[in-house]
Amino acid sequence: MEEKLRTAIIEELQRQSEEDGGPEVRVEEDRLVVNGSVDLDSLVMAVVGSVAGGP
């Protein structure tokens, strides 16, 4: 389950980073570096969806 959550978080933040004004995101080994604003509602929905088995 941890890997599913980790993947959901990283994928959502990377998706947000592609939007205009999105955060800069990079993964460094076991660290996630985020510089900028994050849409918390979208991040929560992505995490909930991964736990519930959604897309």
C-alpha cells in the first residue's frame, strides 16, 4: 500500500507541475522536492483514489 500511495502522490504532483504556474517537482532517491504551490484538494483526491482503487 505504501508504494501505491507514494506513486499517487508523485504522479499527481508531476501532473500539477505541468500546469502553468504549477510547482517544480523532482524526485531524489527517497526524497520528493517540491518548490511552489500545490493544489491540496487534487492531491487528496489522488491519494483517496489510490486507496479506493480508483484511477
